[in-house]
Amino acid sequence: MDLKDIQNLIKFVAKSGATEVKLEMEDVKITIKTTVEKDGEPTAYVQHIPMQTAMPQMGTPATVVAEQAPASAASEENSKYITVKSPIIGTFYRKPSPDKPAFVEVGANVATGDVLCVIEAMKLFNEIESEYTGKIVKVLVDDATPVEFDQPLFLIDPS
């Protein structure tokens, strides 16, 4: 599925009045959520997760992995946490808009499916959802900064 197909799908969803559409194919998984802003214009949020050819063991999502063997005392402390990593390249935003509060703060409890942040890529705002239930221990990226694919974004304590 190329960018033009995704853009056409977004337009179709916005015109249909649907609030959420999930599409899962062999090589890609896309979730499109639409909301209507105060000015009456619909805004689409797209979550695009490239599927891997070999799935990680035990159903661990490709975008969230636990840190591996620690090398220092600080790493040993962080090894009990789950690292949420960026599934795409883009600009990281902690808030849905500049005048709204952050999706999550340090110390906040999150459940599977809760939105942690938004990453803007090519004028599309992709909601990044938690794959785990736990407590936010650390935010690893500053608001409105560029992020790379697989860059750590949050630490979650699953206990």
C-alpha cells in the first residue's frame, strides 16, 4: 500500500462519517480515527505499523520491546521497565494540540490501548498507543522534537 492509497483511504473515511477504521493486511496495519474540531473540520489521526516478516516471540508487538541485558547500574534499574519505541520517523508530540494537556505524565497509570503521544509524519498525526498496562516511569523525548524509527520514547513499569 503506497502513500496515495493511504491518502485516498483517509479521504474516504472522513467523507463516510466513520469515527474509526482499522485495516490489517499482510505487510501493514493501519488505524484511522477521525474527530471533528471546534471549527467543524474533520481531523484524521493515522496509526501505521509496518508488519514484520517474522513476528517476535510471545506476541510482543514490534513497536514495544523490553530492554536487553544492562551494562551499568542505571541500565540495571531500567531493565525491569518496558521501553516503548517509535514505530515511524516523524515529530513527537506529547499533546493532541498546543492548548491541551499531555496525553500522559510521569507517574500516570496507562492501560493497553491508551494513547501515549502523537507522531506527525507527512502531515498525518499518528497516535501511538500503549501495548501494555503499567505506570509511566520516564518520558525519553522532548515535546515537538524529531524522532527516528525504533527510538525509545517512554519507559513503562508493568508491575
